[in-house]
Amino acid sequence: MDPQQHVLAGRVAVVTGSTRGLGLAMARLLGRRGATVVLAARSDVDVVDAEDELRAEGIEAYGRRCDTAEWADVEALRDEALAHGTLDIWVNNAGASGVYGPTASTPVDDFTRVVRTNILGTFHGSRAALPVFLGQGHGDLVNVYGQGDRGPVALQNAYASSKRWVRQFTETLQAETKGTGVRVHGLNPGLVMTDLLGKVSSQPGYETRLGGLQVVVGLWGQTPEVAARPLLGLVTSDRAEFRDLTGMTILTRGVRNVLAGRLRRRNRMPMEITVLDAYG
């Protein structure tokens, strides 16, 4: 028997953006280890479908439609978790990528959308969970990093700068909660083969620069199930951070994926690039 099979028994975990991709893989991982999981996404249909999928696997799962950019929605999500007894783990996973291209011509609405999801969503989730955690003297808050959390990424300023903010925000929370029993973690999953990478929007004239993305993903991408694995180590230890993209990881993953034939054209992750008609 797996000694970690029931390591999270009795705990309730919220994962935002959890009806597909990395978020669903995280929820499944926590549920298989005994946690009651509360799913959240902006689509009622997606929430119900994911809830049914996990329940069919024997996982105790509940769901709620939630736009993490809306404080009232996040409060209701927190209350949904507490209705099942407690709140022990909160993962701020919901994220949005921006239109590829220079900041000077980035559509204002698109930049705002990324900020609302990646920045406001992370703040709202943390603001909802932390008072509960502090009141009970324990709890694990996990914020998901991404490309740009360590420095600038040209032509992806909305997403990259939002992830830099998430890192600063998370490290500040770690300092504020030190000694309280509450643990705040950062998790950088690296390149994950999901719609966030597979469906890309570009400003006109910049779509040709995305041609090499399939090769990059083939070298260093990983499935959501593999990318989710470090989450268990964070919420069962006092580790503050998981960073996936070490030099050794980049080398070994690249070699592994080459040997697996990931770079062959027929095996590449499908990619859909949408070019905006106009911007300004």
C-alpha cells in the first residue's frame, strides 16, 4: 500500500482554475491522497463535468462557478469549502496568458484581463484563505508562478510581469505569516502542455515568431499530471518553494523528450495561433 495514499485525509482543498489542465491534475492528485477537493472555474458546465469526472474516480469533489477576479465569487468559494468542514489547502492556479506582441500595441482589454485573473485572482484567493488559516493556526496557501517570475520576457509583458508580481506577493506573505503555523508556498511548474500553451493569440506580424514554440514545448514541456506532482511535497512539508527549471532539469527533460520522439512533427503538441484582426 502507498504510504501517502491517505496523507491528506480529513483535509479540504480548494484549487482555482481546476476543471482542466494543470488545475484538474492538481485537484485529482490531492483527492487521490485523501483530501476533499473543491473545484472552481468560470463555467458552470465545466465545473459540473470536472466534479463528475473526479467523483467517478472515487474522489470526494465539489464545485462552484467562480470568477477569481470577483471578490464576492471568491468569498462564496471559501464558504463552499468551509461547508464541508474545514479549509486546509488553497491553490491559486487560475491563470490567463496575454496576446503575444509588444506592449506599445497590446490591446488594453487584453492586458486588463490578464491582470484581473493573475494578479487580482491571486490576491482574492489569498485574502479569502489566510484569515481562516491564521484563525486556526495552520493551512497551506500555494501560488503558481510562471515564465517571467524571475525577470522580463519580451513580447509577453502582461503575463510575465503578472507572474513577477505573484512571486513578490508570495514572498511578502511568507514574511508576514512566519511563525504563525500557516505555510505559504510558490510553485513554478515549468512548461505544461495545456491550452495556455496550445492556444495562443498574437498581434499581427508577430505570429511567425511563434513558430518555434512547438519545438520548445517538445523539448521541455510536461504533462499536467507530471507538473502537478510537486504540489504534494509542498503541502506535506514546510518547504517554501518548488522551482522546476533548474539547469539539470532542463538538460534531463530535454534529453528524455528527444528520446521519446516528442520533437517529431507527428508527435508535437497541437498548436492554434489566432492573429488579431486589428489593435490599437
